[in-house]
Amino acid sequence: MARTSMTMQAYIQRSTVGKDAYRNPLPPSWSALSTTSARFWSTSSQEIIDNKTVIVENLTGLMPLGTDITSSDRLEKITDRNGTTLFAGELEVLSVQRINTHLEVIVRKAE
């Protein structure tokens, strides 16, 4: 995949988990890791109704090889080249797969 088609910016966050005085894990603290070129599109969406309505959307994206991202990370937001936010919120990274010329990333967004 040509890098020229990666016209979006993905803001990657990584969790740091500490322990309290009793060695119990604390809630994760998310901090900015990096910003990288990307290309994302919506692949599926479903509505779940169980006492409240939740819309779950799956996004597929492409990132350059060598991007530091794992399935335990999340994306803060995805913007276009002008800085307009296209996708925002807790974008959970489900999988990262290495293809010959790029990384393929599957992300879940819940509202």
C-alpha cells in the first residue's frame, strides 16, 4: 500500500498500569505514545439494545511498517490532513497484522 494514500493521522495511546500500596493493580492511565500516518474506514456497525442503546463500529486501517502499536493500545482520535477529527473517543485496538508493505489494524469504537 502506497504511503501516499495514508492521508489521515492516528493518535496512539499506551496504558501504564501501576499498583497501590497493597500491590493491587490501579486503573490504567493512558498517555500519548505517538502520531502516525494512517488510512481508516468503517467496515461494520451494529446496534446493541440491552437497557440502553450502544452502537459498536469496527474500523479497518492501514499504518506504515515499523509503527509502534500493539493490541493493548488504543487510539485517541483519527484526523484528516487538515486536522478535522473523523473518529474520536476510545478506539480500542483489536488486532495488528503485518502485511508485506504495511500494518493492518482493526479498531472497535463504541458509543
